[in-house]
Amino acid sequence: MKEKFLDNPNLPTKKVTSVFSHVDDKALKKAFDKFSIKVIDVCENRLLDTPVSKHADILTNYVGNSTFLVEKNQIELCNFIKDNDGKYVIIDNIKYPYPNDCILNFADIGDYIICNKSILTDDVTRILPDKQIIDVKQGYSKCSVCICKYNTVITDDISIFNSLLQHDDIKSLLVEKGSVKIDKYDYGFIGGCCGLIDKDLLLFNGDLSMHSDFDKIEKFLYDNGVNYIHIKGKPLTDIGSIIPIMEKDGEMI
């Protein structure tokens, strides 16, 4: 099967073939296997707080044009990128505490990049795509945004939601915090428990029906032509996002 890097970060146009994530759960691994998706696992960064030390959305970000920003210890990710003729820029000093742990945690949603501009380093700013930046208070912008479709998102952060309301071409839904789990903390983030694995197909790490705003989420997805797959009976759990990296390019050969 021919495959290629996504043209636009986070937004596949065909079936996803490879993702960056961290999977230590048999049910999630089974879901990836079912769809023949290769998972390139992130390496632990011991300078981070343990619950997020293997979170892909903390340790890397794809900026399009086969180019990645990568935390310096991510050998497996770098090898994968090189093996597929991609490019990467090494980013140093990703460590605990906040905001040093969210230098790469910005969200490209199509026409816009959502981020806290004050957190971005010069190395990151230089390589960002030429898109309008929506500056928000939340440092964990990627974690806080479930990217459903081009310029279409679900967020559990009120400051992000209020900023998105200023843009008529963005469709957004605000949901309550508290239904996504993560070790040690009171709650995880909606964006950290999911990712697109096809043009209109979201995979959730956990049971979406267990979210307190399930009805609102399901209706929003339906209204925007997005389907979802979830793991029934398991609480939604923040694993640092499922980041789609490569997708089908042409037909099976």
C-alpha cells in the first residue's frame, strides 16, 4: 500500500496508516490493529511529570510539508520520519513544570493554529505554517481540542471556545471537563483521548457514551458528518492524543 504524510496536520483525507501515540492498553491496540494502523510509540521524557511523560502531543507536532517538531529524545519518531523521507527539527527544554511542558502543544485545525503565543519559542515560531494564530490563555491547546474536521472542533476549555466564537468560519462545541480521566490529575482533556483515523472518522480511547455531554457531542459529530469509534465500557482516558501522520496514497498495489 502506498502511503504519504498528511497534507494538513491532524486532518487526513483518506484512511490513516500510521499515528504517533502511546498505547499500553490492549483494547486500544486491538482497535488500531483492526484498522491496520501502525502506532509509532513515543519515548518517555523523564523530565516531565509522569502522567504526561509519554504524551505524543507534548513531545512532537506535525506542521505539514512532511516536517515535524520533535523533542530531542524521540529516536523512534525521528527514525520513522527519516525512513519516510520526512524532515524534523529537534526541540530542546521540554520539561516540567508548566509552561515548559507545552511548547509543542498547539493545535492546527485547518485555517488556524490555536495556541498560547507567549509559550512558543523562537525555534517553534520559525517553522509554524503561515496560518492565522488564535491566541488563547490555555497552554495545553492541543490537549484541549478534539479536531473533528477542517475548522471544526470540540473543546472543554472556555477560553478557547470564546476565542473561536470570534471566527464565523469555525464550528465549535463547548463541553464540560471531568469525563476524561488521567492518572494523578483531577481530569484529562477531550483532545488528549482521541484523533482522526480517516477523513470523517474519530477514534476515542474509551467509551464516549460515558461523557457527561455525550448527547451534545454525538449530535455535533452527526451534524458535521463525522462518525466515531469508541471502546465500550472503558472510561475516556487522556493518552496525549492520537496524532494521524500518514495516510493512503492511491489504491492497494
